[in-house]
Amino acid sequence: MVMMTGSLAVRGMVVWLTPQQGGRVSGPPEPDYDYDYTGTAFVPPRTAEDGQAGVCLRRFAPGAWRTPVEGILVPGQGNRAQQVIPGCLVVITEGVRPVAFLTVEEVHAMADDGTPIIPAQPVVEPAEPVPAPVVPVDPVEAPYRHSTATARFTSTHSSDSIPAEPLTAEPSPDDLLKAATSL
């Protein structure tokens, strides 16, 4: 959680209100490479009168009614701290009239030089690999599902406990070999 006592870098999703909803008459802004959208904003339960902050939005799709966005929130002079956390709603205004809603997904405090202060991610050490259990091969159960492979496995690995006749209705490996060589 971050208290907005200084500038914050935010990332989230902005939804612009239509003119019928009281939004901008010209529709969503269309910034270019040199200019970003600037306006005012507040975080409910505050209002535009008692909790106004400056907002600058960038890296959003020009003219889109709903788009991912990056921005900067700067608290107004003399306004009390406001809690800005992922999932909160920021109401973007022009004057006191709401024109868009920004759902915050990521928040970072900003350093004096204007760069976001991104905390270091904790390093997670890989766990010791757990060796796979060694399962002894049952001579009656072949490791293949195909019946021909089963017959081949059982005939080449015969022992006293395994019957000499094939375990399936498939031809014996010798019959298969004779048929293959006679072609």
C-alpha cells in the first residue's frame, strides 16, 4: 500500500466517459509523441473539492475508450494524503467534472528526479530437486501399451515364472519375423 504524500507512478486501465455520460465532448484524448494528457483527479471517498491531485497520462491508445495506461499522480497543495493501492479507482476530472476512471493495477513511489522507485523483487532460491522414485520393472507388466510391443518385451525377457506362450492374442514374435522376411 502506498499513501500519496508525494508523486506516484501508476499503471492501469483507463475508461473514458462518453459525452452522453458527461465525459469529454471531443471523446478520448489523442496524445502524440511530444505531449501527454494532463488533467486533475481524485481518489474516492474524496471529491474533486477536497482531494484533488494532478494527473499525467501516457502510453495509451489514442482515441480508445478503454485502454491500458501509465501515469503520474501528484497531490494538490495542502491536500491530505490519499491511499492509492492496486485495485483502487482514480476519478479523472477536467475541473470538477469526471471524464474518465482509472483502475490502478500497479503503484510505485517516485524519486526526486521523477523516476519510479521500484522495490527489488525477493530472490527465491530453487528448491532441492527431489529425485524421482525408482519403480522396479514388473516382468509381467510390460512398459509399453501396444500389444505387439508387449509380446516382443515378454518373449525377449522370459524367465521361469513367465509362461512361454504369448500373453495376448497377437501372433508370436517369431511368426511376425517370418511374415516380415517372406515379403
